[in-house]
Amino acid sequence: MNETPPLVIDVVGTGLNPRRLPPGAAALVEQAQVLAGGERLLEALSSHPAERLPIRAPISDLVEAVDRASRSGRRVVVLADGDPGFFGIGKALVRALGVNRVRLHPNVTVLQAAAARTGRSWEDVRAVSLHGRSDLWPLRRALAMGRRAGVYTDRVFTPARIARDLSDCGVDGWSMVVFEDLGRTSERIRSFEDLSRAAQETFSPLSFLLLERCSPPELPPILGLDDDRILHERGMITKQEVRAVGLARLQVEPTHVVWDLGAGSGAVAIEASRMARDGKVFAVERNPDRVGRIRENVRRAGAYVVETVPGDMPECLASLPDPDRVFVGGGAGREGLLEEVLRRLRPGGRLVMHVVLLGSLERARRLLEREGWSSSVIQVQTQRSTPLSGDLRFEAQNPIFVLSAVRPDTDLPTPRKEATEP
């Protein structure tokens, strides 16, 4: 006896108002025997006779309940804010049940409506959802890589808190437009030229933000920043040419977690963040004056993917996520530091060290050899032209040993999935 195939699950985007659906979507909702959705959307359809499945964490419970209802032969409709394929429940259902089991019905997104309200185009807006998150990393990445961002807020990450947290991360030069209760009679739109002003206000729990950069960053978003444009203590900067070699040996990929240890000016961390655009970069430094310079350089560069970590190594590394790439520019001789780095590097991880002293180089090589790591060393010595008597002479820079090694694990690294969706 053939089993009756489960009915298709319809996921209906409600746009700004679940009571004003297009005719086709409205007919699907009317015929539903099971309605799933957020409590606010279900409440808006309180007179509907269907069984109700409120969306709560974990989403896997809802997927299971929707699947069971569909397999029992009942018509299931899942209600989604805006468009179910845009930071909505649609992605989770399709991933879990397959594209043949789920049919998405798009509608207007809050981002579209917000852009329309203010006469803006939105094709270059980087959209971020902070629903259910515990940090601002997705938004920091969006601001580091673009000039406009749209933000879906929640009851924890309110517009005021987002403005405060961004200011704490050194984010400035951005305006904020807050859209409250879009599509309702209580709709309100407020603009703030300074994040500090928004941080002092109170907003509706149903708010959406548009953030726009008012002026370009002081340091351009490029690799190969000139040394004299980066704030640094005399001699405490990885020189431009040697920096390029070190970054090439690191081979940073977009989702990587990068440690820059003994960061000095933060130059390596800032340039690594251009490549780790969907990852995290930690600039670790114990000297308070240098920590201040790193934070100022991050602000000037708009390199918001960089987190400055003050403290003594290796103790302060305990709270950081395991790295894919580690650059050691200073503090290599600190007791226990390299052992901690070798222990924490993820499978396939790369270590790159810039070393000036032969003794430090040999100690590092012996440790790597003892631990079964193969390593290679490049000596980089550059000369820079300088004017002399109407002509040019070359001035030699100190030679640097660039030691690099790859963790020898044979297991493939566990893929890192960045939480960029709700």
C-alpha cells in the first residue's frame, strides 16, 4: 500500500501587515488547518479556527511539529514577517525539509519599506539580523565592509543599545535612521546624525535601523598601508614591506579567526581584517599606551572586525575563540606563549612569527620540531630610497626572519559556520 505523500508546506510572507495579504496568499491562510508563526502574527489572526504552532526556540521543535502536521495530511501555513526568504523562517524549513516540501510566498520586506519611506535605494544595503544574538559581530562586519547597513533589532538589541555598543567599539561617523512600527498607525521615523544621541532615546520593540556612513574612513580600506599613516610608537610597527610578506604567509581566509599577538600598532590586525571579512580578528597587547593607539587606528580605519584585547599573554588568551591563524609580532619569548598557541591552533591552522634575534628564532624552531611541526624561514631585508645631494641613496632596514608553520593534524578542520542569520 502506497503511503500518501505529505502536503506542501506554504510559508507566507506577511509584509508589514498580516491583515493585508495579496489575494493568493490570503486564500492560503484562509484554507490553513494549521497556522505556525510568531506570537504577534498569530495574535493578529486570532479569529482563525486553525490549530496554532507558535515559533519559539529551538527552531528544530517547530520544524518537527510542522513536518508531523504536514505528513498527517493537514494543510500547514507558516506565517513569516516580511519575506520568508529574507532573514525569515523559510531558510530553516527548506534546509530541514527540502525544497520540494516547502513553498515560499514572498512579500515586501521591512528593508524595502524603510528604503521607500525615505526615498533611498537599497541594492547596496548590507542587511543584518540581531534576533536572538548575544553580540554585534555581524553588524561590525557589515559596517567594516560597506557604507550602508540595515539592521533587524529585537528586545535585547534595541536601537539605543546598538548605538551604545557601536560607540564602545569605536564606531563613529555613521548616521542612524530608526523606523518604529512600520505599517502601523503608530509608525514613526527618527533620524540621528550622531550615534550618541540615539543611545539616549527609547524606541518601540518593533524597530528597524538604517545606518549610513557620513564620511570615508581616515585610513583607506587597502592592504599595504603606509607606516607613517598608522599611529605607532617609534619602532613598534611591522613595516609595510615585511607586513606584506607575513600576511602572505598567513593565508587568511574570509571566515577565519585571527590572533595578532604583541600587536603594537595593530597594523597587521587591521590589514588581516580586510581578508577575514566574515571572521574575527583579535589584536592582543599588554602596553596600555599601545592599546590606546590600536583602538584609535581601528577607529580611523573603520576596521570594526578587529577586537582589541589588553592583557598579559598567554593568560589573556583563555577567553578568545580558537584561532585559524596566529601572527606573533611581539612577546614571542614570553614563557608558555608559543606552547599555548600550538595547543590552541585549529587543525590546518597557520602560525607566522616575525623574529629579529637569532636566539629567539632558534628557540621557536626547536619547539616546533619537538612538537612535530615542520617550519620554514624567510629572511626579509629591504632598503628604502632616501634623498641625498639631489640624488637618491638606499637606506637598509633591519633584517627580519619570517618563520611560518602549519599545524600537522591530518584531520580536516571543522567548518566554521558564522551566525549571520537569526
